[in-house]
Amino acid sequence: MKVCFITPYSLRTVSGVSRVVEDLCKGLKEKKIDHLVISGRLIDEIQRDKTIEAIEIDVSKFPHLKDTYLAIKTVICIIRHRKEIDLLHLQSPHLQPMCASILGKILGKPVITTIHGKFPEPKSILRKLFFRATIKGTITFSDKITFVDAEARKHYKVPSAEIIQNGIDTKHYSPDSNLREETRTKLGLSDNDLVLIYLGRLAANKGVYELIDAFSSAKKKTNKGLKLILVGPGRITEINRRINALGLKNDVLVLGKAEDVKGYYLASDVFVLYSAFEGLPMVLLEASSCGLVIIATRVGGIPTLIRDKANGLLVDYGDKKGLIQKIKMIAEDDGLRENLGQNARKRVIEHYSLDRTITNYVKLYENMLQTRLR
């Protein structure tokens, strides 16, 4: 069996979808199942794992037509490799997966699409209509749809779809006091610093600007030595401008893109995700597995993972005062912070192992291929 993953997101980026695909490829390899990834790529990205067989399509050559270019090149790649590919596993929504799903039907290949949560729609009418068309088209031409959370399944009205939750390698993402000390020293953090971290795209819909503002307010309300780390690609110049305007130059570290993020998790104490839209974020699984306290918005599949005041803290998106209060609460209560961190790791180990996720997908692949042969 050879599974072909189709994703617009490069394996070189800090992206939840990219992390899911990367982990699935490694897991399939351990089970002696071949894989191929066809993805987009920008020229200035970090190195990727060379053990993963991938065809990367450089979309930076056509900045205004990159979606169309990616879709066309992906179709060509699938046709070239059609004899070795047994099954297509698409990561939606995007023009690229939709075109791949149509081609899969034509070639007689089983097509599975995973939708990673409820996605924000574009504001312009034309782009919104196109976005909805790609979603509907991909769902229509796929043989099977999976979601990572029940809210998205309900939103997109596909009741027959399976829910296969994301999973992670809990042995890799685990507490390590030596790496914690090493990373904190490298970042210039002291033992007394209480460190908050956000890891992901530094974008407005991820609530990064609101997080910076809330951090500034919480820092004024507590005598704890709060620090904030921001890791990921995005509007770094604008973010630094905001930080400087708030007088936080010495308190917020903007690290940009990173190849190995484990050390940054371990150097931190609290992970904050104040996002408007999410599925089941890989970053929350990774941070929880490392024993960090989670403060996150009550959206998508997050409430399935995080039980408020049991293994993390939840806040409604738009409740900025609530976010400030939760940051202050967790900073000043050492016992609560320790308890929530321990419970966070325990829950991930018990319910979100990577092996369980891979096993569920392998069963689905095998069922799809057997059904196609009948």
C-alpha cells in the first residue's frame, strides 16, 4: 500500500496540518506502509525531515496565482505517479485537494479527506463563494471524510464522517529538566521568570495581538516576573512594533520560524492560544504532553481536550478581561499551575497517543482499499 498525502501546507512550516502529515508519514513507515507527500513550498522555509518522501511545489514563483499553480502541478504529479499510488489522503479545504479529489475519482483511487476544524471564511463575497465551493467540491468527490473534532463535522453537515482525533508522540514531547535549563539559558531567562508561550502562525485570527495586550495588562497586575515567547512565521515587524509601543521589548521574545520547538515548550510554563477558529490543535497536544498549563479559547475541538480547571483553563474568544484574569490566576497560584500541568500530560497520554491515531487511519485505509476491490 502507498498512501499519497495532498496538502497545500509545506512540511517546513510551523503548521498543525503539516505536523499531522509528518507524524502520519513516520508512523506509516514504522508499519512498513509507503507514503508520498505532495505539498506547496515557499523558498525561505526551514529544512524538512529528509526521511519523508515528498514532492514540494515551489509556489513562490507565482504569488498571485499560487493556489491555481499548486493545484495544476499537483494534478500533474498525481498522474505521473498514478501507478504507484493506491490511495489519496487529502488535507482540506483548498483548491489543491479539491482538484486532487476529482482526479482521484477519474483514476479510480480511493479518496479520503481530513478536514482540520471549522475554518474562517474570507471576507470578500467572491472569495467566500470560492471557498465554499472548494469545501463542497472536496466533500462531494471524496469517498470518505474524517474530522478531528465533532463541532466541525456538525458545521459542515457531514454526519456520516468519522472523527479521528490527532495524536502525538508522548515520549518525544515529555518533560526534560536538562533541556529546559539549557534552553532557558540560551534565551536569557532566569529561574524566577514565569514564561508564557504561543507557537504557531503569528496572524490576527490566531489572537496574537490580543495575547500581547493581555500579557501587558496581566504583567501590571502581578508581581511575578512574566515573560512571553512567540514562535512561528508571520507579521514579525508589526508585532515587534506593538511590543515596543507597550514597553515590552525586554519581556517578549519573538523568535520567528524554528526547526525544533521542543526546547521552547520545555523552557516555558504556560501555553496560551487565544484563537478564533481551531480544530484540535497539535500545539496544545504537544504543550500538554510537555506538562505545560494550557490557557485556550473555547472553540473547535479544544474543549474536548481541555477540561476547564481540570487540565487547563478555558476562556471565550472575545473575553479579553477573562484572558487577563486567567493569566494572572495561573501566575500567582503555584499549586494550581503544578496540578494542571500534571493533569494535562496525563490526559494526552491516556487519550491522544500517536499510535492510536495511526492505527485508526491504517484501518480506514485498509477498509477503503478492500471496498474498492469488491
